[in-house]
Amino acid sequence: QLQLVQSGSEVKKPGASVKISCKASNYTFTSFGVSWVRQAPGQGLEWMGWISGNNGKTKYAQTLQGRVTMTTDPSTETAFVELRSLRSDDTAVYYCARSPVFLPSRDAFDIWGQGTVVTVS
Amino acid sequence: VLTQPPSVSVAPGQTATITCGADDISTRSVHWYQKKAGQAPLLVMQFDSDRPPGISQRFSGSNLGNTATLTITRVAAGDEADYYCQVWDSRGDHLGVFGGGTKVTVL
């Protein structure tokens, strides 16, 4: 079935970096994009950014500009998010979600990864 | 900014109404996600009022003026969750935006 499978939990110290992967299955990776969304403990969903699976174009949330980089490896149908200079308030569950391949778009996030817990301590 | 009520309480079998407010939100497509603890978000309504495959007919949506609405009829215990609305902000850099979320409690 259509799915996104994410890498496992991470524990990092403040100031370190983390890189999470998200592997797509059973759909054409280059026909869609991937958004990254996180949820800190007790908080709501926060959109972090988007990357096109077709041309690698990106858009990032203004609050994360300069600390976040999203990439893809089409050969393995995998998307990655790297977050640098980690702080305690980056502790969250990070999700990838299938997204439109190009922006602007009105499409929804229709398939989600299982989530990756990142603890900064 | 998408404004949602923090919480909605509803008795089993009754109707839950969750709102998502923003200026001229009716000009944008609104999507709704159900988020249960320990689970990934689930798309329950897309493009204002289109149910994805597998979503119960008890879920319906509308979008008019400055308010989008997700309605759940005949609410059951399994509907207890946080619900988030989402749009793409077409006025700026086409960034994704979520509402603050609404906790639906089944009494």
C-alpha cells in the first residue's frame, strides 16, 4: 500500500544536528512532493517546509529559515530533513507527508509517515 | 492565521461542529486532519467538503465567508481526537499553515 516510512528515534544534545529520512513506497516519488510537519509535546501541528520530489525546489517556514535543509534522493525515493543548532524546544515528533509536486497548489497532505521522535537534551 | 476553538465537547450520538476561521477563507481550499495520541495525522476532509476514501460519511465539511467547518454526526468514542484545519497561504510565499487544533471530547 502507499506509505511513507521514517527513520527511528533520535536523542541529540543542544547545538547538534539531526537528519531524518522518509522513504516512499508504492507511488511515483517524482510525481509528488514531501512536507515536513512537527508536533512538540502538548502543542499543535507545525508545518516546517516542503520539497518537490520532481525538481528539489524547497520552501521553508520562516521560523526555521537558516537551520533547516530538506533534500531528496530520487534513486531511493527518500526525502530527508536536517535541522541544525538544535534547542530544547526542537524536541518533537517529526512527520513527513505526501504533498503536491509543485507550488502553488491547493492539495492536501494525504499520506503521512509514522513519525520520528527527536529529543534534544 | 487560522483560528480554531481549543475544545469542543459532545455527547455520544450527537453532532460535533469544529470551526476554522480566517479572513476570506472561502477563497482557499481547506483540509482537515484527525490526530490521535501516538498516531500520525489522518486526512479526514480535503478541498473543503471532499471525503477521502475510507472516511466515514458521518464527516462532512463546508467553507463559506470567513469560516470553514468540519461536522461529525452521530459522534462515537472513536472520534475523540484533535482536529486541525490546514491551507496553503496563497497570499505570501505559498507556505503551509495549520490551525491551532480543536480537542474533541466525547462525554
